[in-house]
Amino acid sequence: MIIALVQIPLPGPKRAHSLVVAQSVEATKIFHNVKGLRRKYFLNSDEGGGGIYEFTTRADAEAWFNDGWADWMEGRFGVRPTLTLFDCPVVLDNEADEVRVDGRPVPPPWGLAKVE
């Protein structure tokens, strides 16, 4: 799995929650059918916005974040984003109470007892 971190430095105070929700829900139309995109988290902070993308493969991530991607984003937001791609071999999922290595569940090191 590949995690992409996109950061968009935006001037001024943190954007209003309602604005971010409205813009992000509308933007889901863009990302709904991106090949290999499993999840996208829309971010908002005092420093700007961005997203965390979970892709199945590096090839899928690189296909989305192609040579024209940063120009497209700059056209949308007026600033150039930064992009960092990370390999993500291990995932802790507390909601599912599991650990996954390379996408497959493994016995959790805490055993069968759930820690509250």
C-alpha cells in the first residue's frame, strides 16, 4: 500500500468547517473512480489544506500524481502543493482490532484480550 501526503499552503486563517465540508464532498466526484485509490482524507489546518490518499500500488499513485497534477492543483488553489509518497507495510486498525502486514492480517502482539 502507498500513502500520499499532499499539503496545500493557503494564506489566512483556517478555513471554516462548513466550507471545507462542502468543497470536499463536491470534490469526491473527482476522486470517486481514480484507479487504485482506496481512501482519501480531506485535511484542514491553520497552515492550509491537503489530503491523505491511500493507494493500492505505487504505480496507481504515480499515475494519478502525474507530471500535470501539480499544475492542475495550482490552477485550483492558486498555490503549488507538495507531495510525499510513503510505502506503508504495516497498518494498525483499532476499529477492526487488527494489524495488517502487506494487506494481510497478522496475529496482533497484544494477544486476544482487547485493551480498553
